[in-house]
Amino acid sequence: MRMAKAAAASSSLVWFLSVAALIHTRTVLSSTASSRCYSAIYSFGDSIADTGNLYYDTEDISPSTYLVLNPPYGDTFFHFPTGRFSDGRLIIDFLAEQIGVPLLKPYLGIKKGKIKDWNSLEGVNFAVGGATALDMSFFAEKGLYDVLVPTNYSLGVQFDWFMDLLPSICNSSSGCKQVFGSSLFLVGEIGGNDFNYLFYLGRPIEEATTYVPLVINKISWAINELINLGAVTLMVPGSIPLGCNPAYLTLLASPNKEEYDKAGCLKWLNKFYGQHNELLQIELDRLRVLYPHVNIIYADYFNAALRFYRSPQQFGFCRDFIKVCCGGGGPYNFNETAVCGEAGAIACDDPSEYIYWDGYHFTEAAYRWMAKALFHGPYTFPKFSFSCITPETSADFNNHLMI
Ligand SMILES: *[C@@H]1O[C@H](CO)[C@@H](O)[C@H](O)[C@H]1NC(C)=O
Ligand SMILES: *[C@@H]1O[C@H](CO)[C@@H](O)[C@H](O)[C@H]1NC(C)=O
Ligand SMILES: *[C@@H]1O[C@H](CO)[C@@H](O)[C@H](O)[C@H]1NC(C)=O
């Protein structure tokens, strides 16, 4: 579909488009400098957007179980672990900075009384590392829950949390419509884990394929529910190209060179997630027809990240870009017995030279490039609107990004 085609254009063209978009943005900004169209972000998803939910859920448990609670997670930006699965900020943090709202507070920190300075009108994050789109009961029925799925905080559970918090956000249907009219809802990335767990178990791709429509239905359900509550701007990201994921490349390594593309990614796996994203976009098209007054934006995380592999130098990634920054040895510097956060793993000197932070998640540098591509480039459809960016935050953002 269109996003895939747009991104298939040569990277120099993409670069040109992004720069052109930036220049254009600046012109637009000067005329709408004071408007701030989003007052809040409400976010649902997995570790790609978790800003501390798993952290607050598991802080009492031994850190060796939940490595994201250990240094060097967070070292680059926060200088201590925050529960973000990276060395620094995530796409959602850059989004919050751009929009001019505080970095999103994790719901479980609020619920446990650990976060005092929260204002639900500024947005809340429900995303949890390891979360699936499908409910735990689905995996339990298949006998997969105990062996496999580390959390039962599925998209449905996250939506229930949102409903629990609703009275602190708005009290009447018209009140909610007003608040949500100026809120941005980030629904995803979610669903990647539903398949990840199967692939890690070595299950056949055919089984994963049967889950795809179920996962998309669940995402669609959440979008419907949110729209019925008054949401008018929703951003729905697709999967990242997990065929380039160093953990997968290690665990699913093949002696057959034909299975790899030029950058060294597993072709069949990227094809699978790419097809999932195509079907997700078809569902979003269907919803756009159903709800013409709602802005449903597809965020093309897949192609925004794939550029890193096509022209790593352009983003400042090193020659070892296929390796993990924080790892414990092996061809991809991903070692299951010494993963990031454990004593046997050490972080590289400069994480901004790497795409992947640990075996599964990007570095802050990669997330920053993705955020730039999404909010100033051609990787959102329809294009993300800039008219709400405050001049301070956008200047700060651009300064960082233009380096
Ligand atoms: C999730 O699992 C925990 C512990 O296994 C359990 O206490 C909790 O009730 C479960 N939550 C849901 C929504 O099923
Ligand atoms: C909703 O009503 C409750 C109880 O009257 C009140 O405590 C709360 O502040 C109200 N919330 C909003 C967003 O107005
Ligand atoms: C993986 O980590 C273990 C434990 O630290 C270590 O003994 C082993 O040599 C490492 N493997 C590689 C390939 O570096």
C-alpha cells in the first residue's frame, strides 16, 4: 500500500522529503505559533511505548527477573532506569516534547500511589512491556500463557485501566467529548508480541498467520471504543521490522544465505510483519469510511526503521549497526545468557552509533530518527498535523534532530 511504496523510494529522496517537510513546517509554525491543538496523549501498547508501567508493576520483584529495572537502561538521557526499554527516550517521549505536554506518566505508578504529581488531563500511558493485543485467555486456551506470555496486561486490560481512570478525566458524555476532542490517542504499537512469542517457541509461520486477523480485530475494537468515547485523533503504528531484530537474528539464525536480505535481515520475518501492517492499514481504511469525522493516522514504524538498514551511515550508525549496543557477545552481540541489564553484558561507548539498544529495542538515537521521520517526514498517513506544535518545543526538537 501507499506507505510501503513511499518508503521504498531511494533513501536520498526520503531524506530530501524530510528536509523539505522541516522547512515547510517552520514556515507553517510562524503563522500558528500560539495554537496548541493537543492537550493530552493517551497511550496503549507494549515495550516500544512503556514509560514505566512494567517498572511499577515489578519493582518489588527481584531486578534480575526484570532487567529493565537495572542500569545501564536509561543511562543516556535519564541517567537511571525509568522502565523505558532503551538508553533514553522513546518515540512517545519525543511526541510529548513536540506537542508540549509532560512526558507521559505510567498508569501503574499512579495507581500504586508512587507518582504524586499527575494530572490525568495531561495524558496517561497504559502501555506495558511484553503486552499483547489478544487477551491472556486466548493464549491460555492454546496452552501458551504459562510458558510464554510474561504479562496479562493485554490491550483489553489497558483499556479497562483507561475506563477506571475516566472519572478523573471527565464526568459527562459532552465533557468527555470536549476533552478527547483535543487529545491524541496512540493505539500501539501493539500486536508484535502476539507473534513474537510464537516465533521464539519455533512455531510455524502458518500458526502466526492465523493470529493476524484476530490481532487486527482487537486493535480495531480498541479504536472503535475510543471513538465512541469521543476520540477524534488516533495514531495507530504498525509493527517494526522484526526481521532485523538482533535477538531474532540470533535465535532464528539460518545457514541459508538466501534467507537474508542485503542488510542482513531475515526476509521471511520482515515479510510477515510487513503483511500484517498491510492488513492493519486495510482495516484502518475501513474505519475511516465508518468514521469520516475522525482522523485515524497510520504511523509507519516499519519503513521508518527500515531506512536505518538501507543507509546506516546517513543516520550516523557504525559499521557494526546490525549488532546490539548493550549485550554479552556473539555475532550480533546478543547473548541470551548475558543480556543487557545482567552482569555479563556491557554497553557500547556511544549508543547513538547503534540501532538496537538491547536485543529487542532501539536506542534513543534510533527512536529520535523515527520520531523525526514520523512527525516531519512522510511516514504518517494521513500526514501528522503540525499546527499544534509550540514554537519552543519544535525549535528544541529540530535543533537536536538537525545535528
Ligand atoms: C494477571 O495476573 C495476576 C497474577 O498472575 C493476577 O493477580 C491478575 O488478577 C491477572 N489480571 C487479569 C486482568 O487477569
Ligand atoms: C468527576 O466527579 C467526581 C465526583 O464528583 C470529582 O471528584 C471529579 O473531580 C470529577 N472529575 C472531573 C474531571 O471533573
Ligand atoms: C554468553 O555469555 C556467557 C555468560 O556470560 C558467556 O560464558 C559466553 O561466552 C557468552 N557467549 C558468547 C558467544 O560470547
